[in-house]
Amino acid sequence: MSEHRNIRTALGGFAPRGVRGLIGLSVIAVLAFLLGGILFGGGDEPPASERSSHDHSAVASPEPTTWTCSMHPQIKLPKPGKCPICFMDLIPLESDTDDELGPRQLRLSETAKQLAQIQTTPAKRAFAEAHVRMVGKITYDETKLAYITAWVPGRLDRLYADFTGITVSKGDHLVDIYSPELLAAQEELIQARTAVRALGNTASVVLQSTAKATVEAARDKLRLFGLAPKQIESIEYTQKTSDHLTIYAPIGGVVVHKDAKEGMYVSTGSRIYTIADLTKLWVTLEAYESDLPWLCLGQRLEFTSPSFPGAHVEAIISFIDPLVDPKTRTVKVRAVVENKDRRLKPDMFVRGVVKSRIDSEGNIIDEYLADKWISPMHPEIVKSGPGKCDVCGMDLVPAASLGYVGKALDDHDAPLLIPASSPLITGKRAVVYVEIPSDDGPLFEGREIELGPRAGDFYIIKDGIEEGELVVTNGAFKIDSELQIRAKPSMMSPTGGATMAGHQHGGSAVYATHETAIEHYKEEGKAREALTPLYAAYFDVQMALAKDELEDTRSAGKELSAAIKNVDMSVFSRKGHSRWMELSKKLSPQANRISTAENIKIARDAFFYLSEATIGLHQSFGHATDHDFYLTHCPMARDGDGAYWLQKEDVVWNSFYGRSMLRCGSIKTTQSPGSEGKK
């Protein structure tokens, strides 16, 4: 009864009447009992140990929010405010499991992986193949040239080969030369022969030997004047002199130069003709220094000429220049080609290709040269065993000593390959992102690797990756950007922490490579449209430098400076405005440097930093024009540190080398209008 009264009191004196009232009271009582159990617990009190455990889980409080700076991610504070470095508003740092991951690791959800369009492919072993393409021309074989010169001073009375291009055979007469000195030398021989006959056998041995020595000296003098042995014998037999000397062709070929005319007086050594044997020619090509691992003496190459469309001619590499041209950064490669039908002509333009394969040790694979012997001086001489060179007589050497594979190969000898789109290359560093199997979602890890030569669409890996590991082929820039935002080690910041916005020693500091920046500055179309004149002026600078036109570069720099000043800042969001102000401070000084550059070297140095900021601008806001932009990279620019820049054409126009190496480099990503880049 007391409990009943308490309930009634708690209900404000409500007293149910009848059956329906009793049922209602029962429902209310049950609800009150359940509510009390929820709020205050129920039943017997658990033991102390269990109660302690239970209370810990029930009372656990959420982790406090951490605030960071979007520009200086190393700043982490427990409450909102201003960045102590740049005084920008701090933003909340989302709680994640970074503390459980390695310094170079990043975990994404499956949805985030798909949105970022991240693709992977396993590293595999295969014999790397590359097609080394070169351009050049056909030239004379210098070992097949003969220079016809005057061996005696005199007057050219007759030139039998009287025009350039005439074909002569070995032994054909070429020149009649009148020479008083030749006449005197013949008289000396006749008199010496007469003296020997006059002495007979009556003279002393000393006189006879002296007379015979005089005859030999007279013969030698005529030989030095260019007379053939039969001509000398005729003079001795007939006892008649001639004041003219006939010069004969020492080889058969074509007269390619005629350096004298009839009636000219010439001195000893004066060149009269140049004769070239065109049955064997040289093909002189230029190869980039990065292609040298794929080239070796004795290799076969194919070349084509516009003069004979569709015709493929084979030649053998006989010489690779030991020096690199410092201006073009290329190496001359020479090959020998047979031309018995004389279809090929000197100075013809040709395009050559060497199809090469190498093993894991960098040796070139050529089944034809397996177990063969080659002449080191004339690599076109190849034999199946030891011997002598047919040209110079040197001992032949095994093909393996010149860099060819000297054993039978199996799959373990194949190098490890990854797609060429996988590594992020800056300066001397190369970073690859690998997907690690995980039950908690895609986990990616950065690796610094040692790259070998590039083989077409693949790179050879020397160290850093194991066979079968999944390497990121598309989206690596996005992962790298996110790691940098989180102040973790990345391509741009090897040790993690803050990354300087400007130049970074030891590599190309490309603001550039952070494609995910677009995701952080979602601007309206008006903001992107405001940047269109700026991009247009930037591309004018880029193309003017590629064409080596300093005046056009300066003019475009002035237009760019004006375009930067005229950007309507009111169309940007608050965060976008801060980002634009940051980037404009980097764009303006470089545009001004370009507009006043005293030489193209200064303009190109400014363009390097201008491109860093412009690429960062595009990755933050995108572009509004209806055509793609192309992120382009040249690993040789800036003394091998490499450089990135944007283009509006999908063919490389190298702004750092101009016409000397116009196509050096590669397109890294395609940036679509208003969207992220894609491979």
C-alpha cells in the first residue's frame, strides 16, 4: 500500500479507477521501472573489478579536436585561432589513425580510392625492350676517301676528270702536270744509269757501290714525285725524259670535289681531286645520352629515308662517340651500311631505330652475337671464333667483352619492371607508392627507389621494389600531396614537416605535383574564368622560350604581369582568396623578371619558378577553357635537377632548351577543364 501511495504521489495524485485505469497504471509502472534501470542501473551491484571496467567504457570522452594550418601542417594546436607563422585561420584536423601508420603510409577508404582514380599494377620481371629512335644523315665513309694531290710543283696542263660527280676506276688517268723539277729528276736518273754502265767491272768496288746508290736515290726521288715503277723503268730503258707527269686514280669511285682547274700552278701537296668510294657509306645519327645504356658496338639498326618511303635498310653500329655534345646533350652514333647499288646518297636525311633488350645486369641481349667474336676497332667484322680483323688485322674479342650477354638466359635474369607512370621523379630522387594488403582498407606506402634506364613504357628497377608488389600507376601525385598536407615525408619533402613554397635545393620544387589541391578549393566557374587571361599569357611565355625568342618572351612577360594584377579577387571564396594571394606573390616577381630579362638564360630561370606557382595555381583552382592542359617534365633541365611546366599542346615544347632539344621531356598528366588531372 505504501508503494502504491508513492506512485500515486509521483503521478501528481492521479488515481486510476476501473479496469482500464488499472491497465494504464501498469503500463506506466513498467515504463518507470525501465527508465530507472537505464538511468541508475539495476540489479545487484557488480564486483569492483567489473565495475571499474564498465565505468571506463561508459564514461570515455571523445578525443579533443586538433587545429592546424593549411599552409603549415606542422602546426597542431588544441583550440582554434591564428597560425603563429602566417596568421591564417586554423582549420580542424580530422581525427585519423596516422599514429598507427608508418611515416610514409596513408590509408584511404575504398570510396576515396575510387574518387581519386588510383590504379595499381604489380611489378614484374621481363626482359626490358626499348626502341631507341635517332635522326641523322648519310655521309662518306672516311676510310674510302682518296685525295689526289700534286706530288711535285708544276702546271696542270690537262685534267681528264673535268667535272664533279664523274665516276672513275682504279688506275684511270686523271691529271697531266708539267714540272721542270720532274724533268731534272729524270735527267739525274739517266745520268746515274750511264755512269754505272761506264764503270763496268773495271772500277773499284767503292766506285761501283757509289754509282749504284746514286741510281737508287734517283729512282726514289721519282717515286716520291708520284711516278709508277713501270714509268721509271721506261725512262731507264728508253733514256728519254718527259716534262709531263700523269697522275692515276688510286681507287675507284666518284669525284666528289674538284679543287683545281687546268692551267693552274700548284705546289707540292696541293689538292686536285677528292674521290669517294660510295659502295660503303656511314650513317651518322644523334642519340640522347639517356639512350646510351641501350646502344653497343656491333648492334644492328634499321633506318629509313624520305627518298625511299617504306624501304628499311640495315646497318651496323661501328662507333659511339665517347664525348657528349654539351649544347645538344646528344652523342654521335655511326653505323656502316653497304651501298653496292649506289641507291643511297651522302647527305640524305634518315631516321634510325635500334631495337634493344637488356638483362638485369644491363648487358644487351642479341641472339645473333651470342658466342661470337668481334673486332674492337671495326665492329662490323663478326666471326664465329677467334681470329684477326679483316680490315686492320687486330685480334678479335668475345662479344661479351663489349657488353653483350655471354650466357643462356632464363626468367631470373630478367630485370624488374614498373610502368613509367609510377615513379615521381624530382632531381636525383624517385618515389613510388605501393599498395600494401590490409583488412582495414587500402594502405599506401612511399618508397624511394633506384631507377635504371627507361624501357619504352617501363622503368627498370635496381632497388626498392620487390617482384609482385602493387605499385600505383595513376594517382601517385594525389597520395603524395595528401602526405605533404599531413606533414609526412613525401616527394617534395623527404623528411616531412613543412615544405617551402619556393625553390628547394636538390630537386625541382614543383608546387606542381599536388593535384589534390583542387579538392581543397572548390571555386565557382567565375573564379576559374578570372584566371583565363593569366594562363593565356603564361602559355605565350612558355612557347616563346621554346622557340628561343627573347623579345617575344619579354612581351609575353609584360602581358602576364598585367593579367596577374587584373585578376578579380572578389570572385574567390575566403579560402580561395587566401590561396590566390599566396600564389600571386610568387607569380608577380617572376613575371616581372621575365619582362625585363637581359638574356634568355635569365628568362628561363624565372620561368622555372613561375611554372612552380602556375602549376600550384592550376591544382588549386583548375581552368575554365575548353581544352586540356598538359603537365610536362624534362629530367635534364637545370643541370639534371629536372623541371616541370604546363603546356596547352600534347607534344613536348621544351622551354628550357629551345630548338637545341625541343622534344626532350615527356607529358606527365593531362589536366581537363575544371577537373583533376589524369594520366
